[in-house]
Amino acid sequence: MKITVCIGSSCHLKGSRQVVESLQYLIAQNNLKDVVDLSGTFCMNNCQNGVCVTLDGKTYSLTPETTKTFFETEVITKVM
């Protein structure tokens, strides 16, 4: 499973660093380091929609506040 987080300037201003840190923590907490590949990329050309994140090619818009819910509903449900 591959999660890519935009770390471009617009998403950075909207909290991409906090999203990355939350995802790192949640991946470690759930012992999914061998299952989830977390990476960053620059502009995903979807700047108006918040922090852009792709999960296996599907695009999501996150905020630091919605990251845990995203992880629980989109990641955990697919690996368990």
C-alpha cells in the first residue's frame, strides 16, 4: 500500500508536515511499517483542496484534523 503526501508550498501551508507526522505515528502505532509505504512529493496540481494525499493512486484532501479518520477508514480497513 502506497501513501503519497504533497509537500509543496500550498499544501505545506495547509499542514502537510503535520499530516506526514500523524501518518508516521499511526503507521508505527499499528505496526504497519512493512505494509504501508509513506512518501512525499511536490505539487500534485490540486492546491485548492487542502493537503493532497494519494492512497494507491486515489486522491484525497486532508487536514491535520482529518488524518486519523482517513487512516482508520481508508488504511486500516484495507489491511486488516
